[in-house]
Amino acid sequence: MTSSSAAPSPRGQPTLERTGSKIFGSEEGGGGEGWAKSKRASIRALLRRSTTVSREERSGSVVYSIVGESGSGGGEERKINYQPLARLLVKKDFQLPQILWDLSSISEGELISKFLVKLYVAEGCGASCLKLLIEDEVKRNNEDSTLFRANNMSPKFISEYSQYVGREYLIAVLRPLILQMVSSQESLEVDDNKLQDEDAIRENQRKLIKTCEQWFDAIAATIDICPLPIRCACSLLKTIVGAKFPSAASISVGGLFFLRFIAPVIVAPERLKIVDKPLSSLHRRNLILVSKVLQNLSNNVPFGKKEAFMEPINEFIENYRPHMLSLQNSLAVCFSLFPF
């Protein structure tokens, strides 16, 4: 099983290790909402300091290390080895994470997702949790248009999982494209409310289409090196969603790959430190426009009256629809290779 290495404590800072179960109670714990609330209250401080999770064996037992800031405001880094909590969270039914999410605020839910992704990848059960969440999401929805739209654990976990396991791929693929764009002062603005020159708008429409073609072609050329966990997540989505909503099978793959995986880095490259200084408003706007077009292409949705200024870009969406379908099918071919 893979594991990430825990970061060392700063020089001169104390390291705290705890392996007992006084805070969380026994491994099995009690039951009911009160028990779940106590687990949530106890884990909150841990979530706020977690930055890395590693798994190692000591004297025949497994120890999970969660390393990060203490949250006290002093920047002190602490190391916590907490076996009972980890054993509860990696149970095959994944019920405790769901309970914690349901009892959490939005900000706490985001912390829970980040923490669980790190823990499950270290334990090697991230794909199994993903599969159960997708199955549950499909089961609870009667229309494909509502899939992964609610503020629940499924979409947030999928986003965090894909960003975490695909970080190096994202940097390798998107860094050259983003750096090329931010090195230019050309605008891709096509909104007639922001640009009144009709000739300039037509020229920018042409440039935006050309840019999106270049970006799509560059991304499509790297599908063979896309990380296996991402491709298997796409395959899971296509298989599980397609069983209930056949017409949404391929679109669900595009939703994961572009909406939750690619797009967040395009619009905010700072999150992966692709850029080392704040983006100008021009560069941010250009990246947003490219992201918007690629997402509509992946959803097979042409621009309409809501964004009438983008309607001329539908030419690109129509021409590249077969290429997008081919990419989505290529992403979702490895299901049989992954053990669940």
C-alpha cells in the first residue's frame, strides 16, 4: 500500500505522539447521534492541523501519523499517531465519515474531505470509498441532472480525491499552457458588456476558439499518462451512472475530469503553485473563459441566452464534440484493472 511521508517537526519544536483512546473512546464506541457528535467534536481540532497522513507498522500494529499545525496560532507542528480513530474511519462501510459529514458545517465538511482523502490514499482504500459514494449518489437521485449537485460528501470527496492523486499530472500538463497564457498581454474577452469594439470582439472570438483547440488537443494528448486512480474513477462513474442513466454516462466522466479535476487549476493555478505571483485581472479572465468553454464542451451543452455573448463559441463545441466523446471513452477503460 502506498503512503505519504510525514513532514518532520521544525528544529527545536516539540513532537507529541498519542496512541491511546481516551479522547475518542473505545474502538467500537457507542451508538447513535450523541456518539457521532462526540466523534465530530473530538476530530475537529485534528482536522484543522492535518497536512499529511502516513501509515507504518510498528511491532505488528499499524500506526497512522497526522502531521500539521497545532491550530494554536503559534505555528507549532505536532505529530499524532492515532490508531483507534484510523481503524474506525477505514471500516469497509465508511459509515463514520458519512455521519461526520452530515453533522458538519460546510467548512468542516471541506476539512473532513481533505483529511479522509489523505488517510484513505495512505491506507489504499480511496477507490473503494469513491465507489460506495458514487453508488450512493446514483441511488439517491431520480434524475441525472441532479447528480453530484447537492452539498454532500460525494462531490467534495471526488474533487479532493482527484486533485490529491493527480497533482503531479495536473502540474505537468497545465503548467506549460498556463505559463504561456500569462506571458502574453492579449485579451480573449468576448463579452460585449466589457468590450464595445465589434471588430475586437470578433477577433477575440477567433483567438478564444483557437486557444481552446490548443488546450484541448494538449490535454487529450496526455490521456495515456493520466494517473490510474483518475482513469479508474472515470470508469467507475461511467459504469455506475450509465447503469441507471445511460445518456449521462459519458457526460459524468467529463464532469469529473474537467469540472472537478482540470478546471479548478485553470482558474486558480496558485493552488498548485504553477504561478509565483498574483494573476492580473486580464490573465484571470482569460483563464476563466477557457475553463468555461472546456466545461461546456465536456457537458455537451452549447452556450445559450444566459450567456449570449458566448454563442459564437458554439462552433468550437460542435466541431469538438466527437473529440470530447473519444477522450471520455479513453479515460474510462481501466475499470477491470483496478481491484475493489
